[in-house]
Amino acid sequence: MVLSGTEADIINTVARLKEATKDQIRRKVGFSPEYIEFLCRYLVRKGYLTFSNGRYSLARAEMKTQFTEEPKIDKELIKEIVNEAVKEISGELKKTASGIKIKTGFEFPVEDESLALESNIDKIGAKVEKEKSNIDRLIQLFRKIKKKGGRDD
Amino acid sequence: MTKGNKEKEIECLKAEMQKGKGVDIGTVFVKCAYMEGEEIMFRSERNAFFEVEYSGFTKKIFDESKIKYIIKDDKFYVVGDAALQFANMSNKETRRPLSKGVISPTEKEALPMVELLIKSVVGEPRYQDEIVYFSVPGEPLDADFDVIYHIKTVEGFLKTLGYTPRPINEGLAVILSELADKNFTGIGISLGGGMVNVCLSFISVPIFKFSLIQAGDWIDQQVASVTDEAASRISAIKESSIDLSKEGGLNKIENALSIYYKHLIEYVIEHIKQEFNKIGGMPSMADPVTIVLSGGTSLPNGFSQRFKQILDQLKLPVPAGSVRMAAQPLRSVAKGALVAASAEEVKL
């Protein structure tokens, strides 16, 4: 399998750190946490990485020689990790995370992995229940309120 | 406007209201609500699976007996209600694609399983880009994880199916379903298996919303550990026979369930108090705040009375009004999501 540049970057990062959380990988490689997680899961499925206790590591030890072409000690990354640890201890990280509202609408591409499964679920069908609807009144009232002020979910 | 035009408008409005779907993506069940004529239809599936040994014969028997299964990588999984029955028979635990309200990080099979279960319940969109509101948990106060990955994954999957997905907080969905008589003002609490979700809303605008990971599964695990039973068995007893209004004559399991239910209720109320204190006051409300309870963990007989008793002891920083059960506690999240979806679909 030919790896993309980002996938190779992820493996390099994991090889250098021996074990890395999703956030550590993201800070080194870039992109959103969702996209990094997506790629990591893909690399786990393809047998490059393993995932345990929230950390990724190389699935095969010999891969280290294949991917660790960069200097073995990455001072910048170490500095970043130490800074993060200090922030975590002081609680600063949590404050920053909760204080910022993400406004961009990132679309996360999701494959339908269920297509690969064999199942009789559709043949049997889901459990179906019915109830007499009183929903018109609820919808009208909700629309009226939304028109007046809007709902901010 | 003439009478004929008005009638036409009502007919159009009714037709528009048939559009849209609401989905409750819970740790224990996935449930979808949609309108069909004058009725709301609910399609649901238990979110659990259990691995059994594979053979062609087993598959044939399962097909004939209408036991739902999934085959993945040569492994054979019973899914839905039957998974719970199989687990109970072998005194083992079912596996869950969702854990603590979100896609389980420890289950390798989780994502395709969730996708299949959602697909079987939600079905194809009835027209391109049909709006579907899906329930999402609030940020957990008692756990160190966020819900972003879960939301984005479900959203992306519904989009793949051809829907226009929109997230709605689970507690708010309960309010939309149950508190129209209070102008969607009050506290909606959804007590599920993996999470308790709470939302305080003022005329449909959330003031605070949060989740807690001490919920139904937590009760099962605690009771299982003190009674030396499997959590799946405790869950089955909890769902079928526990009566919280009974004071005496309880067996060991019932007694333990009663203790942990009390603990859970107190835990939820203390967190609500804490959130009230954080916002430092309330929007001016003419009436005391109504609390509505829903979800599978709220089902035992006597649950709302016990909640009220403990609330009276602990007291909120605002006047509390009635504590009431949702009309259909297992359907209110999906129904509330449907209200939001249909309201958005109505273009008139």
C-alpha cells in the first residue's frame, strides 16, 4: 500500500514518540482532530499502528527503521509536550479549550463501512411502534417561538 | 383570506409537517421518529451485540427464527434484543458500539455496527436532503472526553445516506417533546444507559446543558459488583421488575438497585444546583421551573416520586415546580428531534 504524505507523517511521529495520543499527533502533523483520528483508524485497520489506552504505537517494531529518518531527538516536540504538561497541571489548557467557540462548519467525510457487513437486519426490519400524533401543535408553537427569537442550540 | 385558501394552506402545512425525521442515538437504543399520516412512527433497535460461534447451521436457524445477526471478518454477532438474551443465558456481558453516550473507543467493530444499526432504523431519506435531527449529548461534567468526534461521525454518516443532518441536544429534545404547555421552558432530563443529559431551557433556548456518565449502566455495574451478578442480568431485572416505591421486602438485588438509584438521583440534582450557581441566577420566570424526566433509567415505578422527594431535601436555588414523567419516556428524545426537524421543513 502506498501511504499518503500525511499518513507517513503520522507514522513518523508515532515512531519518534514510541506512543502518541491523537492530540500529540495532531499538533505535529496538523489538520483537525477528526481528520487525524480518521487517518489513525485507517492506519490501525491497515496494520501499521495499534491503539491501546488512548495511545497509538507502531504495530511492527521493524517499521521504526523505515520511518524514522528524521533526527531521533525532536527538541521542538519535546518542548511542546513539556509545555502542554505544564498547562495541563495548571488547568490552563481546560480554560482555553472551553473559552473558544468553534464556528467553522467542518465536514467530516465518513465512509459507509457497514456495506462490508453481512446481516439479516434489513430483512427482519426494526421494531416499529406508533402513537397518535399531537405533534402539529408542538411544531406550530416551536416555529412561532423560533420566528420571534430563534433557538441557539 | 377566503375560506378555500385557508383550507389549502392548512393542507399544505400538514403535508410539510410529514417531512423530516428525528433520531435518538442512545447508548442502549437507536430510535427514529417520523410522521405517517396522522401517526408518529417509531422504529428502534437495541444498540448491543454478542459474539457467538459461527456455523452455517446457526445462520440458518437464526434466519428462520428471525434473530438478527451481523457477520464481520468471519465473526458472528447476534444484535438487538437477542444479544441481551444470549448474554444472560451465558452469564456474560453484551458488547456495545456506544459507550457513555458516544461511539465506543474500545470496540474495534463499533463504527460499522453503529452505521448498520442507524441505517436500519433511519432508512433511506424519503427525498434528497431530507432534514434529520439527531440527538447529541452535552459535554460531560464528570469525564475527561468531549463529544465532537461522535457528533461529526454521526453527522457525516447521515450525510452519506443522503440526509441533511442537524444535531440537537438530548435534554432539549425532551423539552421540545414534553414542555409545550410551558412554552418549552423548564428542565429536561434524559436518563439513559450511558449518560444522563440535562438541559435548562427558557422558551426553547438552552440556558445550560450538560451530561454525566454516571447513568443506567453505572447502576448496573455497581449493583453487579456488590451482588456478584453479571451487569446484563442486573439490567434485565432493572428494566422489568424494579419498583422504587416499595420500601420493604426487597431482595438483595432490588435493595442494591434502590440504593444506587437514590445515589444517582442525588448526583444529578447536585450537578444541576452546581450549574445554576455557575450561571449566577435565572432568567425571570413567572412560574416555578418544571422538570420532566425521560429515558430508560427513569422507567421504574416510583422513580419520579423518589426524584421529587430527594429534590425537596436538596432544593434547587430557584423555585421548583412539578416533577413529571415524559408521556412516553423511551420516545421523547426522538419525538423532540422530530419536532425540530418538522419545524425546519415547514416552509410556509
